[in-house]
Amino acid sequence: MAFSPEFIDQVRQASDIVQVVQASVPLKRAGAAWKGLCPFHTERTPSFNVLPAKQIFHCFGCGEGGDVFAFVQKRQKVDFVEALKQLAERAGIELPDERQDAGARQEQERRRAEEEALRRLLDLAGAWFRRNLEEGAEGAEAVAYAERRGLDAAARGRFELGYAPADGGALLSAAKKKGFSAGDLAAAGLVVQGERGAYARFRARLMFPIHDPKGRLAGFGGRVLGAGEPKYLNSPEGPLFSKGRLLYPWALAKPALGKRREALVVEGYMDAIACHQAGLEHAVATLGTALTEEHAKLLKRYVDRVVLVFDADAAGLRAARRAGEPLLAAGLEARVARLKGAKDPDELLRREGPAALEAAAAEARPLLEFCVQAGLAAAGERPSPTQRAAVLADSFPLLARLASSSEADAALSAAAAAVGVSPEAAREDFAAFRRGEGRRPAAVPVSAPAPEAAAAASAPEARPPEALLLVERELLALLVAHGELVEQAKEELGESLLCTPGLRAAAALLWRAPRGVVMLARDDGSEDFKAADALLSDLSQRRLSQLAPPQESLKDILLRRQELLLEKAVAERTLALRQAGTDQAATSALLKELQALKHAIHELRTERR
């Protein structure tokens, strides 16, 4: 049976050579390699080496060597097809149907040809972006921005940075000259098909090429220059680009990852580039998404330890907590570095140099310890027994991911000691959690409506004014960044509801989170929780525009919101007045309400001034 190159590559990517070899050959770490007695000849001194960074083995005694398929072939004395089948079964990958007809094979060939065409188009676009940056007159602003961030011409060339001009049709014109159509560019995620035709997805942006684990260009990320949203924009999900499987800048980081057996995982392109510029070439960044199981599996092929170096704010703490489960599930040691006196790695490197970030990574605390300490800090100076139990219970999903029972028990004992719970009680609660009984403090539904509102819950809501939506999103973004303001905001808002169900659910999640730290909120498994958590995560990426202290910013936002609500009420009463017709009593009542509302708006504006 013939197997497609895609299937063979899928099995190869899923088969870590160290794990495959260790199933039958005892190995010990020796620097960047693993060593053991060769299974292919008799020896007393180990000369058999497995190199995870290259995913190959080699014996310096007998000369045998090759990749993971070659090892299984030689060890099991089977041909390539049988080795492929064994490794596919081991990885849980279903074999293609042997009865596949000619039509299905033709479809595979067609998809393969389409992907190759997309890669050629991406390569062409990447070269075009680079020329625009270094040679085009419009790229001067992007060059100035890059140089302000410490990227000279050599660095821009190393990272293959480019520039997408503001003209939405320029890339399409250039690609058409090379024989590509608007449909081709849309399939590659380079243009968007609108009512008035195709226009460039990336406009007036500094461009970052993103490569897959094989080093092939898979898509782009773009950073807007000047005002505009979103600040960072990626290629859309497609056959080549999937941000849940890609890390930046993988091709440049891979050699250092294999050599150091450690990865620094940061949050953004510029943080990763700053690390590489400072000589910390084992740094990689996620693409605006949480760390996934696919990311963890990819890292596991090259490293044993992952240090999470996220922004020193509530969003960064939440991101570190989320990254824990896939890392621990992959058998990686996960640690969290805290940045002192800087909001992100780029700022720390600029202010104090590489030694400061190296020191932060060296002092990084184990993920479980970090989460427990963060939970206790969020609970205040004197946490109650219920709060201590909640902090301990929050570590259970991470503990459950540890493959070693002894490691999990030791970590559980340490967490129990930190929160002041007996090891026996902690073990009992953890056992109940694993059985699915939970035994955790009851979760409050994220967006449970008040009883009196239940009847209206299913009624469609009129779309609120855009200005009100924006100011309420700004309010939640401020509270995510400054959890210490949550209680004050909750008290001042009182019974006032935010203007959409999504914003209300996000606010409810903030209200129930200990000290406004969302990562510590109890996950009730509902769709409401997931949606609210995703919205708050998105808002946490916003750079707040307020120059005033957070307390003053909160006051200003609440006043602006109140003014907008009053203006909305004025508009509603004005419409009702027009519809009142000859009803004198209704008209009189509405006029009085309008007068009162306008007076309240005047007083509010006076207070804001």
C-alpha cells in the first residue's frame, strides 16, 4: 500500500524518537543527546546516541543510524511500511483506507498541488513585503518603528520583516503580474473578498513571516503602524496556517532549543525578537492564542523545561495558568518567571539587559507553586478556610495532568502545606476530584439572570449605541488590568446592567473572581463561562489609553457611561413622545422625564469638567 507524504509526515511529527527508543533501550541524558548501550551490537561502554533536536540516532561503535522509521525497521526487523504502521498505531493515528479509490487519491494529489501553489504565493508575498520595507518610500515609517525597537537593517533581514502598504490593491496588482488571481490570494489569506471586490488583508502594517516546524512559510502576522485595531493581525486559519500549531520564530529558535533543552515562551512577536537580539535564541512566542496541546507536543521534541515569561499583569498571570495543563500533560517541566520592574520581556531587556531576563528565568518558580502563591495573594492577607480550600482545589486540574503519581503526590503535599491544609485532607479532596465528584466550593453561574428577569431573558435586545459598547468594553479592560478596582466598580454600578449579554457575563465573571483575578475564578464548565473568559482574555490584550491613575480612570469611565445611558434614555423618551399622539397625560409625563434627564446630563458634564 502506498502512503501519502502528508500521512508519513504526520506520523513522523507524532513520534518523538527519544520516547520510541526508550521503550526498548535504556537511555541517559548526556548534554543535548541521550546515550545508551547500542541494541545493534554488543558493547560495554555506551556509544549509541539519540539526538532529539534532529530526531535521529547514531551509534559510533557500529555506525548504525537514521530517523525514527529506520530505528523501528532495524529494531523490529520489518520493512518501512510495517514500521510506519506500528508508529501510527502507537501515536493513535488511523491508517488510510486501503480500499481508497482512484478518485480519492486524485483528490489528495489535487490538495497537495493547491498547497504547493499557496506556498509559492506566500513566498512571493514575503519577498514583496521585504522589498516594500527596505526599498519602498512608504516603508520609511515601518523602518523608523523597527529601528526604535532596536532592529537595524541586519536584524530586519534576519527576521525577514516586511511592510504591507496602505493601498489595499497593491499586492493584488503585483500578484496578478505573476499569474495569480484574486481567488488565489484569498485562499492564501492575503486578501479579503468584499462587496466592492478584493482588498488586502494587511494594510499599513509591519509584517512578520511565520514558518511551520519544517521551516516553510505558513502565513504572516502584521503590526499596525499608528492608530488602528487590531494592533496585531494574523493570517486566517487555513490549510497552511493554524496558530494553535505554530510558534514564532520557530526556524531561528529550533537550534538553540535543542542545544539548551529549555524554551522561553513569551507573548508577542516583539518580545521574542528582543530575546533573540539579546542572545536568548531559545525564546518563542505564541500567535495571540493560548498555548495548546499541539504547541506542547512540538516543544517536547526539543526541550525538557519551559519557562513562561508573560506580561506582569492580570492577563499574563491568567495566560501562565492556562498554559500549565498542556505543558504538564506533555511531560514538560513548567515554570513561571516573574518580571520585576518591567511590564514585558522587551522592556526588561531594554532597561537592564540580558542578564536580568536570564536571572528571572533561573529564578522561575514551578507552575504549581506559582499558581498556589498567586491564589493566596489574591485571597488577601488573611484568607478564610473556604478561600484556602478554593486555592488548593484550583491546583487539582494541573496535578491531574502529571504523568507520575509520585510527582503528583509530592506536589499535592507541597500545595497543601502552602495553603495550610493537612496532606490527608488534600489527598481525599484530590481523589474526589479525579472521581468526578468535585468536592469543590460551589460555582456561581457566570450569567445567572435575576428571577424577575427570567421571563425577559429570551426576548431579543435592541442593539445598544456603539459609544456605550466601547465605553463598557473599556471599563472591563481597565478592571482586568487592575483587579484591585473590581469591588469598587461593582459597588458603584450597583444593579445597573451592562448593555449586552456578553458584557454582562464577563462582568459577572469578574465579580466572582477572587480580588478580580480571573484565572482564579471557578470554571463551572458552561458555555457562558468559556465565552466570558474568552472576552476578558481578548480585552486584556488592549493597551489602555488612560494617562491618569487607575482610580481616576475608573471614575472617568463610569461618568462617561452614565452620561451615555442618560443620552440613550433621552433618545428613547423623544421617540415615545413622537408616538404619544394626542394623549396629553402621556405627553406631559414624557416632557417632565425629558427635562429631568437633560438636567442630569448637564450636571454630569459639569462634574466631568
